[in-house]
Amino acid sequence: MSRQVGGTGHRGQHQSRVYPHHAQKNTLKPWQQKQWVIPPPANAAFVCAMEDVLEVYTRPYDPQRPQVCVDETSKQLVAETREPIPATPGQPERIDYEYERQGTANLFMVFEPLAGRRQVKVTERRTAVDFAHLLREVSDEQYPQAETIVLVMDNLNTHKLASLYEAFAPTEARRLMERFEVHYTPKHGSWLNMAETELSVLATQCLDRRIPDPTTLTREVAAWERRRNTAQCRIDWRFTTQDARIKLKRLYPSIQLG
């Protein structure tokens, strides 16, 4: 039997089945870009805050000291200009490309990972006063029986206990302040906040469509929240300080001993 040379013989077919998928996947695509939170190398402040948060995540569940992660995001409100055409068998719902902007809304995420519990609050703004009122709700309505609320959050300018003094009288602000034990994620390290992960789930499961007004947004978010809480959806956090010291070694300062 003669060996076929060139053309589209069996050898070419065999090669097309072996590696083109991986070759395409690994091909350099210089026109593509992806935004990423890049931590600073050899930064003591970063690794100090990172290890502090990771230590919190190793603590066992304690209802008297609940671990609560807080974060926030915004949602552009968009109204339809024409009535959408409902979906039919074999045909998705069709919406017009035109729309009307209706402003934005802010969403606070309060997430207790070990309990699989979250609460989302929709507000018009994201001021220090709004954040202070959120903290009072966390303290007095969500966890009134807790001795101390262990709070993990990022370094957003309003995410400070000082915000309490912008919203309440000094006596009340101090009372609320003493209810919390605060741990900040490092700058450029918001991925360490599990509330951010939960916001990503919210974005893909609930917010990835046109929502026209705060009332509709509040209703849809509340329905999503009930489903997640009923299922007690948790985050299985496995990244530890020991992992960080190996996998993120470049982030640690190089020191000379002796």
C-alpha cells in the first residue's frame, strides 16, 4: 500500500483531531485585553492585610461572633422603549436595541459565608450616611444577639466606622462602633472579600438584564435572595495563609536575615 503524500489524506485528518483545539486556545491574541486587579509586588501592607483576612476565614462558625462580609455595586436602570416580543418555542425573547436610561441604584451586599445567609439592600446612593445606616441594620436588626460582629470589607472611602459619626449622635455612633471587629482587605485585594464573589453571582443570575426602576430592582433582588438563602448557598473557601506564602510568594518582601 502506497503512502499518501500531501493533500487531505488520513495523516492530515489525524492531526486535525489531535491538537488544533489546544493550539487555538494557547495562541497569543494581542488584541484582547482583560481588566484585572493586580496586587503590588513585595508589599508588606498588602500581605499583612491579606493574612489578617485569611486568619478570619479559618475561624469556626460562632453565632455569637458571626463573620460578615460587606460590599456594594451599582446597577444601571434601563427602561424599554418598545414592548418586547415574548419568547416562543425555538425563538428567544426579542427586545429592541433602543432603551432609556433611568439613572442608577446602589446595592449593598451583606453576606455571612458560614451560615449561607445574605441580605441585599437597594439604595439610591452610596454615601457615608447610607453605609452608616446599613451598619446599624446589621447590628440591630440582622445580628441583635451577637456579642461581636466580625466584619470583612474593602477600603472604599465610605467603608469606615467613622461614617457612623456622620449619621448618628456621638453616643449612638460609639455604641454601634463597639459592636464591630473590622478586618480590611488589602488595596488591590478585593477578591479576598467573599461578598464580592456573591455580588458576581447576583450579577449573573439576576442583574444581567434590563431593569427599569428601583421598585422592580428591589423585588427581583429580594426573590433572588430568598432562593439563595433557602438553599443556604455557601462559599467553600480553601485558600489559606500557607497557600498564599507559596503561590503568592512574589508579593512578600524579600528580607535578609542575620
